[in-house]
Amino acid sequence: MENLEIARVFSQMADLLEIQDANPFRVRAYRNAARLVDGHAKPMRKLVEEENDLTELPAIGKEMARHIHELVETGSLSALDELAQKIPRSLIDVIELPGVGPKKAKKLWKELGIETVDELEHRAAAGEVAALSGFGDKSQQKILTGIEQFRQHRSRFKLVDADRLVMPLLEYLQQSSEVERLEVAGSYRRRVETVGDIDLLAIASDAKAVMERFTSYPQVTLVQMAGTTRGRVSLQSGLEVDLRILTGPSYGAAMVYFTGSKEHNIKLRKRAIEQGSRLSEYGVFRQAGDDEEGSAERDPWAGEMVAGRTEKQVYAAMELPWIAPELREDRGEVEAAARNELPVLVDLADMKGDLQMHSTWSDGKNSIEEMVVACSARGYEYMALTDHSKALAMTGGLDARRLREQWKEIEEIQERHPEIRILRSQEVDILADGTLDLEDEMLEELDLVVVAVHSRFELPAAEQTARILAALQHPQVDILAHPTGRLINRRPPFEFQLDEVLHCAKENGVVVELNANPTRLDLKDTHLMLARELGLRVAISTDAHRVRDLDLMHYGVEQARRAWLAKEDVVNALPLEDFLKRQ
Ligand code: DGT
Ligand code: CA
Ligand code: CA
Ligand code: ZN
């Protein structure tokens, strides 16, 4: 069980205890434990394996330590199961809605019998919630808006969280000798920044055995369905997983179908029809008679099957080259494929450097040398150290004096590591008036100037835009970092005119960042497509705050691929020489 899941169990405990009017001290203990576990660098699983004393962790007492052991060893928590006997588990989602909380959830449950978000939506829409004492029209409206947000955000998992939850499940299933092939399709395979659910496809020598193994995965809290070829379960984390068991001759067609997107599939099916064939999750079939539509409804295998085993064959049967999953969004990829004009997408192996990272000089967790060794180990030719500037005092941002001291250290480390070029840089704050948080003479001595907005997100759009435009016009600026400021599922982008900013970046030769941190992914895919159309170049940077964050680069590359970017569009895919000479 992963930290994320353990943390979720703890916060569910806290929610249910709160509804029970349990001792607030106990509730807080669970909340604190949840926060600690979620933020902990090392998996609890490992700590337990290595027989560490968990009570040495802050916020973990004897009871929490026992719980963690139980969760790691059994995948569930008996204390939560006991609580859920008295209080429906589904109330947890209700409690976590904006404008609800434990007290109101309890009232909704006791007085209206509401146990789920769906029921709450129903009853609120019918006006029944406003009639409860302590609620009223306003509060009812707030709940309805909250439910909308819940459906948009909370029900979707960040890709990185999905990765953490899916990997152990795949490993578990693959341990079974009956599994011959197993892959993830859906939005996960398209590397969408958030996923609604997970779609697994498998070929099995014994479908029944594999289905049984799937539904008995220790993290399963609910088996929604378990047929012979399809199963669907909910996991402890709230993630829902579909498993479909397929046959070899249709595997490729099913991969195309279940990878989606739905819009991509619709476009493909239309093309098939135009070519006198039929595409389905079973394969590509040549039309036999004139009564095609009808016969296919009666028999999905009607007509002559011309492809199905591999995706490549399925696309080829429609006279198309294979299309990378990241492109399958019906954003022109089918048309481009038909003209044989698909871009050669940037790949993780193309990346030659990382242009944003922090060290212990500001808010990073590793020393400069540790970061250098790690970048060098990743085969990079260059790296930029971008500790914060002084306006971000809470991060220990550097003023001119400390920056010069840092340069001395960089120089020494550079001598020991000639294999990688360490660029002197800084993540310079764009101040509220659009000026930069570092003196011009210092900016001139930097190898790379990265600028970013970290404050005053609430400025009116016109002011925010003007602020950023002013910064971009500064002659020393090289890169605009995390341009929209959004945090996925947590904070919307601040309000400003992105198109104006992109135009201004183009005019001033400023590169825009694609921050690869999976919570940011900023710019996002559709924005990057705009940037690409304008001929802007993009820097894919991890914004690492510790060595292991450097491995988040692939999330950036995947997002870049979704935006059709080739390596030529990515400035840090350039070899060192070209990077230094770039315009
Ligand atoms: P998600 O789970 O919301 O992140 O997004 P997806 O794309 O994984 O969607 P999901 O899980 O509902 O379905 C997986 C794939 O199955 C989807 O990408 C395309 C295919 N699919 C599902 N429903 C339909 C449909 O009604 N028509 C077509 N053409 N394809 C569908
Ligand atoms: Ca899905
Ligand atoms: Ca699904
Ligand atoms: Zn930043």
C-alpha cells in the first residue's frame, strides 16, 4: 500500500470520527498522521519492511504506527471497517464537499437519510436541503456548486497518483501465470494530466482465474461487477479500475477502442465507413452486403475481418500510420496521419538538460553538488540552478550578495564535474509592478534568467497581464516559468491574457516553460499547442526540489507530446553548444 492510500485511509478515519462526535484530539491525530504520511519521502511500506520504529516519525504515535503496519501488511484497516459498520463510508465524499463538513453531513444523513453525493445532489436540486434548519437557499446553492467542482476535480486523479496506484496493481496481476498480456488503456495511456478511472486490458489463459485474482486484490473495497470478461472494482484510494479480458485476434482493435479518446474513435469509425469497412472493438471488417449497419448490430463479427490483432494493423487497414496515444484527442491527428504529416514527437531520451531546479541554497532539499551528480547521472549535458530570489523570503531566496557566494560554490563544483555544464541561473520573482527581483548588473552575469509569478495571484486580469508583459520585455529574460500558476486539482490558473503573453514572449525571444512537476504541468497541452503555432520554443523543466524530483521529467515530455511538440520545439533538447548559441 502506497503512502497516498494510507494517508487517505487516515483522513477517512478522521472524517467518520468527526461525524461520530469523537474526541477532537483523536480526529486531529488522524489528520496529522495523514499529512505526515502523504508528504513523507519514503514509502511506509519500505519503513515497515526495514523494521524501522515508526513512532520516531513526527505525528505518529503507537496507535498510528500499529495502523500503518496493519495497512501495509493487509491492505485494509479494521478500525475503519468497524466505523463503516455504523456510518456509511460514502458519507466521506459528502463531508469533503465544499460547504458541507462533518456537522452538516451528519444532519443531512440523520434527517434526510442522505448517504451519497448523488443523493445529496438530487435532494438539493429538489430544494429539500434548503428547508433543513441551519441550511437555507444560499447553503444549498453552495453545495450544488461544490458537487459540480467535486465531479470535475476530486473524482479525477492526477496522473502521478494514478501511476503510483496502478504500478503495484499491475505487478500483482502479472504475478499470475494465467496473465499473458496486460496493458493500461484509456486516458492513462494517452497520458492525460488527470484520469477518471483506469482501463486495464488483458489476454488470459484462464479468464476466470484472472478475474478472481483481480477482485481479490487487497486494496479492493468494492467489487462493482465481475463477469467472465469484464470486471470493475473500487480501490481504497477511491480509484476505480476496469478490467477487460480479450482474445488475441481482437487485442489491437480493443486497444484502439479503449485507449480512446472517444472523439478519436468517432473520427476513425467515420473514416472506416467512408472506406467501405467497419471499425469496432473487435476489429476492422470489410462490408459484405448492402445491409451492413443492421447485420453488424445482430452480429459484431459480420463481414470479412481484415485487421484486429495489433494497433498497427488496425490503423494500416484504414490506410493510416500508427498514431501515438498522446495524440489521440481528435485535434487533427487523423487528418495529419492521412497526409503522412504526423510530427516526430519529442522523447525523454532527447532531453539534454534540466533548466529549473532548487538546492539547499533556497528551498531545495539537496546540495548543489548532489543535484549536479544526479543530473550528470541522468546523462544531461547541462543544468541550471534556479534558486529563488529574495522576495520569496520564506524559501530563503537569495539576494545579490548570497547569489555571488553561490557562484563561487558553483565554480568549485564545476571544476570537479567537467562532464556537465552548470548554468548560473535564478528563478527571479516578477514583482507586482512587473519589475524583476534582482539588480540588472546581476541579471547580466547570469547564464540563464528564469522569471516567474509567485505572489498577488488575485490581481485583475489586465494588471496581471501588464505585469507579466513588462517582465518579458526585460532584455535579460530567457524563460517564463510556470506561466499560468495553476496547481492541478488545487488552484486554478490566475486570470490573465495568455495569448498576449505568448505573443510578447515570441517578440522578445523568451522561451515558455512546461513545468514537468505533475501537480503543475504548466503550460498545459492546449496552451502548448498555441505556443507551437506561434513558433515559440518550450523549456521542459522539472523544478526539482530534491534529487528524486529530477525523475519527473517524463511527465513534462508526455505533456509536450500531447501538444504535438517535436524535439526541435524544445530548447533543452538542444545539445550544449547549440543551447548556448541559441537565439
Ligand atoms: P477518463 O477515464 O475519464 O479519464 O477518460 P477515458 O478516456 O479513459 O474514458 P473511459 O474510461 O470512459 O473510457 C475508456 C475509453 O473507451 C475511451 O477513451 C474511449 C472508449 N469509449 C468509452 N465509451 C465510449 C463511447 O461511448 N464511444 C466510443 N467511441 N468510445 C468509447
Ligand atoms: Ca478511463
Ligand atoms: Ca473506464
Ligand atoms: Zn516557481
